[in-house]
Amino acid sequence: MVRAPAGGPAADVLVIGGGIIGLVTAWRAAQRGLRVAVADPEPGGGAAQVAAGMLAAVTELHYGEQTLLGLNLASAARYPDFARELTEATGQDLGYRASGTLAVALDADDRAHLRELHALQEQSGLSSQWLSGRECRRLEPMLAPGVRGGLRVDGDHQVDPRRLAAALLRACEDAGVAFHRQGARRLTVVRERATGLVLDDGTALAGDRVVLAAGSRSGRLDGVPEEVRPPVRPVKGQVLRLTVPRARAPFLSRTVRAVVRGSQVYLVPRESGELVVGATSEEQGWDTTVTAGGVYELLRDAHELVPGLTELPLTETRAGLRPASPDNAPLLGPTALPGLLLATGHHRNGVLLTPVTGDVLAHALVTGELPAEARAFSPQRFRTALTEQPV
Ligand code: GLY
């Protein structure tokens, strides 16, 4: 069955994947007057159900990622208005909290690492403040006595990704986005143009444009020609959720993070009492098993940072898959295959990049062009690298 009227495709835009990136794309496109449909067996699910929701443009800055920093900062700057608009549209609170972040060091190696991060932040014109161990503990009294110093970053905030996903789903439904609660089995390509997709039950959907926003699975869709297949792989993250009893609140007042023995650990306190502890970073393919080792390492490192944490109830353990690209930056916009666009590869920054991704994809869908802030993230950058290989 092909669901298309004789006059043309049933949808202007078919979005493959109903995680936060697919949903924000669908919402923004529908707001621009496009007829949008989303294919996903569980819209509102995906990696956002696991993510901690740090909006950490400054504390997650890495050498060689200054271009990505520009996009991260652009999206962070949009968050207050984005959250307000989404809350007004849906009546749902996103748990957006402008509470800041404290990155601390537990030993001399960690302190050297943080000093380097501080220097890189200063070179990049970012605002952060070096604190002594005592100043860190004055801000967060639950920190271990051995904390040797830290970086206070008042501009790195948080949002609750589960609330974000639920609100985006609601906003899409209210904006008239159609949902097909099934997986996409195959992209349909006719005369070198993407023209739709086939769902798992064999139903064919026609669309003028198709946006592939399937997170870590974006590279696995059948029917996508090899030269435009997104080079996205899964990077596993195990995450724990604890609960701070009301009598012990506020346990922490901002996100606290550190690098312990080379691994990132962060603690994200929500107003609801939830305390999210993350995350491992594992190249394990499609495995989403929560392992004893993963839980042990997270609790061991978090306990070194905040010893009182081991008294809290452990309420959830879960693993998700980050969609990683070769340069850790997202793939946004038109591909070399007419009709096919990408919104994937957000790796560690999917929640942070949600507002800017929606704006960029809506712009690309309406105008056919990427806006200036997103040109460096065209999927074509990988194609160019491929075709420029010496033969
Ligand atoms: N951005 C945090 C993480 O990916 O673990």
C-alpha cells in the first residue's frame, strides 16, 4: 500500500526516528506549515530516556572541537526561550534549571587536567572561575574533604531529557504531526531521489523529503546509498538514578563533575529529588546491558567525589547509545542524495543541541540551504573526505 494521493506525496517531510532530535525537527517543520509525519515504534523514547540532560558547552569543551563549541553555545543560548516556548505550547515543565556546574579535581593529575581545561576555556573566551578546594566545599558542602580545586561554570545548566521528550511529543501532536508507531525498514529511492520509506509492516509512505534522525541506528537503514550513509556508531553510556529523600535536600545544588582515573563522572541533581549519576563511555556495539562493572565504576568514582551518596536509594540503572560521528559533531541537513536530509551524530550533545537542530533543519527544509551557523556540520564533509582520498 502506498499512502499518497494521486496529486503527490502525503507528507512534505517524513522523519525517521522520534527521539528528541526527530521530534524537534518535526515540531519546527510543522510550525513552518509543512505536513510532517514521524516513523518510530516508541516516539519520545531513545537515548533521551537515559541521558542526564547536562547543557555543558563549557565544561565538556575539548581540544580540536572549537567549531562544535560554536554550535553548542548557539544552542545553549537558545535554551531559555526554547524551554519557555515549549512549556507555553504544552503546559509541561521541562525541568530546565539555570543552576550552573562545578567541575572538581580530586588529585594532582585531575587538577592539572582541569587547569588545562580552564586555559582552553579562557582562550575560547568562555566564562569560568578557578576555585580552591575550600571554596568548592563552601559551594557544595557534600563534596569530599580531599577535593583539591575546581572550576565554577555558572553558564552550564540542565534540563530533564524525559520531560523534554514528553513535551516535544505533545507539541508535535498538537501541531498536527502524524505518527506511524513502527520502525522504518527501508528508504525508498526512485531515480536517484529519496521519495519515502517502507515501514516494518510493509506499508510504504511517500514524502517529498525524508529526514533520517534515528540516533545511533541512523547508519543501519536499508536502501540508503553507501555514499550518503551516515558514519554514525553507537557509544554506550551506563547511567544511574538515585533519590535524595526530602529530609536530605538539597544534597547538591548544581551539577558536580570530575574526571576520575581518566573517566568522566557527573552528578546532576534535579528539583524532584532525582540525582542522576553518569556515565560510562564504551565502544560495545549495540549492547545496552547494564553491567556490574559499569555500576561499580560509577558508584566508586561518584563516592570519591561525594561520599554521602552511597546512603541514597539507588532507583534505576540503565544504558543508552550515543550516536557518535567520526569528528564527534552532528550531521545536519541535505545529503548528496536529493530529498534525503540528516539530523544525527549528536554524540554527547544531543540534549544540548536540540533547540539549534530544530531551527537548522526547519530552515533547511523550507529553503533547501543550511543556515550559516550550521554549514560546518553538513553531512557532505565526510563525503568530501572520502572522494579526496588518493586513488
Ligand atoms: N554529555 C554527557 C554524556 O554523553 O555522557
